Amino acid sequence: MKHRDALPQLNGRFLITDGGLETDLIFNRGFDLPAFASFPLVGDPEGREALIDYFDRFARVAREGGHGLLLESPTWRANPDWAAELGIDMADVDELNRQAAALLLGLREGYAADIDPIVVSGNIGPRGDGYVVDTAMDVDQAAEYHGRQIDIFATAGVDMVSAFTMTYAAEAAGVVQAANRAGVPAAISFTVETDGSLPSGQPLAEAIAEVDGAGQGGPAYYMVNCAHPTHFEDVLAEGGGWTERIAGLRTNASKASHEELDEATELDDGDPAELGQDHVRLKSSLPHLTVLGGCCGTDHRHVGEIGAAWQAAA
């Protein structure tokens, strides 16, 4: 069993991670991603090369900035409901999850001479949309649903799993339950609306308290992703012990709402330097934050600016 205390980001090591993988692939690299799913590219030679080039760019940012690196597998949509929508058999999805983990473990070997530490995470996405609560489960149902993917990652040898764009607390708690059963640490990343609350309407502080109180000991740490810093900085400024549980951010380049992003036909990549400074304003509210990356609209440029600004403000 891998223990959360072994994660370097929980021992004061600063890590950068990647950005908006799917938006980068679609808008910057010309890939068609039905259902916003990048995992099928793992089994396609051209797609695999694009993924390697994508991660190489963030490895270069880590190397040049003297940062550690957190590699997230491109498997956010690799679960049963999305596989059914894409018409992909679950046996094939299982194999792509294994290959995705193996890809990142192999990349770590290649990067290790110049970057330390490097953490490999198996990425878990929501059963539903990621912006709305459209397929609600209780904790046990969510653990059963996500357990298959988590078990594959644990067997493959990842250091942890991360659940992104969680929209309500019960699904997040189910991921923690399944990860505990598999013996692998979990990070839970909630997405929030422009008012700083989850798509379910629950305040971020209450969602963290609910998952921590679900009888599983809570995740290793929490993150916020797929929102701009201005959407939740006021919530963080209110303070409270719950903010000490947040160790990571992966923010959007755009200040647009989820609804606006869903309707957008062009990429809003914002201003990378401004986004870096937006993060600096959050520093006093997040005393234990050690993981920084991007989400929709971001690429290696944004993450480079974010990491440099955060470190300069230390």
C-alpha cells in the first residue's frame, strides 16, 4: 500500500503539472476529440506522439524552473459511461488505461536525470458532464463505478490517483473509498462556478468537510480545477481550516463561466503573465499549496508563468 505521507508534494516539495490537455489538442494541435476524450490517442501512433510532445513541454518548464513534476494520465474520460458514448468496449478502455499509466511511467524514467521529484498520477474524471450534476450517485455507487479504473492504475504502479472536475461531494467520497481499497493515495479536485460554489450549489468548504467526514479519512489533499482564480479567491479569503487541505490548483485561462466555455467556438487563452499574478494573490490563503498547473485554455506557457510567479512570491 502506498501511503499519502510518501507524496513529495505533502512534504513541502513544489511541483508543476500540465495544463488544458484537451483544449490544447483540439485548438492548438488540430485533433478531433469526440466527447472531449483524449484517452483513445494513447493507442494511436500519431496521438501518442502528440501526447509525448505535450508532456515534454511541461517537463522542460519543470527542468528550467527547478520544479518537481506531476504527470497526470490522459484518462479523464476513460470510464464506462463515456466509453459507451464513444462506442469503445470496456476491455479496450481498460487496456488504454494501462497503456496510459505505462506511458507516464516511461516518461518519468526519461525525465528523471534532470527533474526531481516526479510523481505519476492516474487521472479519474466524473461519471457525468463535469460542469453539471447530471448523474448523481451515492458514495458506495461511486466507489463501485470508479473502482475499476482505480484498480487498474494501482496495479500499474502509479503513485496516486487524482479525480478532476468533481461536481458534488458523494462522487468524490466514493473515489476516496475506492482508492483506499486499492491502496493508493487520492487527490480530489472540485470544480466551482463563478461564485466559488460547486455545480451542485454546495459551498467549497462544505464539500471538503463532507468528503473528509465520510468515514474514509479523506483524500491525501484537495485541489480546485477548471475555474479561473477570480471565481474562488473571495471564498478562500474568508479563511478557515479547510483551506489548509487544498494543496493544488489547475485553473482556466479564461474568466468565462462554464456555460460560456461550453458554447465557445474559439480558444480563450487569456494572458499567461496575468494568470501567474492572479495566483500570487491566493498565496496567503493557501498555506499548504504545492501543486500548480492549468486547465481549459492553458498550455506550457501559462504553467511556466504560474510556477515562476508563485516561486518568486515565496
